[in-house]
Amino acid sequence: MRGAGFEPARAYASGASVRPMGDTPIPPDLKNKGVITKDMEITRDKLNEFFEWCVNKRKNSIDTCKDYISYLKRPLNKNKKWSIFAYRLYYEFLGKEDKAKELKVEKKMSIPVYRIPSIEEIKKVLNHEDERIRILYRLLLESGIRLKEALFILNNYDPALDQMEDGFYVYTVNLIRKSKKSFYAFHITPLQKTYITESIIDHTDLPVKPKFIRKFVATKMLELGIPSEVVDFFQGRTPSSILSKHYLDLLTLAKKEYKKYAEWLSKMEQS
């Protein structure tokens, strides 16, 4: 991004010292005096001074300072962050710190869109022609765990970690990724070691994305009357502080509550 009318700056050798004040090359189109914009009566003389200050005092690159000047030659546009950056820095140059603080780049809040897949879509993906996809999605549907955790289990499956309960299995995961935790994966269908990656999923035409299966499971579990605390436990959202205090209680309760979901899954597939 270069300001209109500016000539390319000469490249300086790496490690070269910044030119002293008064020796910074002035952009050609700033050499003539006159008002450039009515905003704060920005004159060419002021921009010349700002340019030297921007390079020598603030230690910005010559090209960056040229970009700032390009924006200062136009009215402030609060919808463009670089226009805001330029005017904020210019206010600092003028010693108007309060004015500079008033100019802020508004962060756009993105509202996550959750789509609950239909039963038909779920059945379709469970009958996918690729066996790896079928195995993965069945695990996602039965457990409600995250995609990365499901991939970890399938690629590193160890039968010794899979405990059979009354009509279902509880696989010990003990996987922690930063703030995300997964201690157990409840499932009904027996698992087997399966090589599958995110790349394979990304290059497969699927009616439902994995992340929406997780949302579907949570919604259905809550509809079945499973306590939200237990749903969080199934999906790895339980805080460590709670786990340390109520670990065994939650695990015992989860085994009891999972039967509701297992029964619903059985009826769903038979319908």
C-alpha cells in the first residue's frame, strides 16, 4: 500500500541508522505549501514535519509514514482502520493525546452461527461410502466430542483404554489442548484403529460438518433431560476446578445419564 504520487523510497542497508532529523527525504508532492485537507487544517508544511517525526521519532519505516500521509490527505474515514491509525498518530504528533485516544478501531463482533443438522442429514453421513467417514461420524454422534479428539482416538486407538459398561463403552482420552480438555469419550459402537485426517475430511463432500454434530449432540442430550453439567462433562467443557472436586461423582452420573442418549440413538436409527 503506497500513497498516491509518492516515489519509491531508496532501500537502506540492513542495520543502517535512521537518518537524523531534517535529513529524512521529503515525499515529492509535499514540497509545495498549501492546505491539503480541511480536517484540522492539515498543511503541507505540517505533513513535512509529521513525516520526519514519524520516521525519526516513532521509528516507522519510510513507506509506512508515506501511507499515513496518504490517508491524512483525505478526510478521516472511521470505517477504515488505517485512516484511524493515521489520524491518531497525527494527533499524537500535535500533542493532542486526548484526541488521539478518542479514535479507536471498532472490533467487529462475529456472532457464531450454529446449524442443527436434521436426522436425515445425519443418517446420510452415517451411510457415507467411505468407511473412515462412517466410523468418524458415528464416534462424533455417539460421544459429542470435538473433531480433533475423535481423530486422536481413531488414529491412536488402544483397546486397553476402552472400558465396557452396561451397553456402551467409556474410552479414557486424557487429552488436554490449552483450555480444551477431553477425559472420556462415551460410545456405543466398538472402535478400531482408523487412519483419518482433517485433510481427508476437508476434501470429502459431506452433508454435515463435524462441528455441527457436536452441537446436535448437546442439544439432544439437554432435550432428553440430561443435566447441563453432565453434558459439559461429555463434551470436555468441565472446568478443572470442578473435576478435581467432583470427578468421581460426575463420572458415575455421566454413566447413568448416557443410557438415555444411547436409547434415543438406537430408536433414531431404527426409525
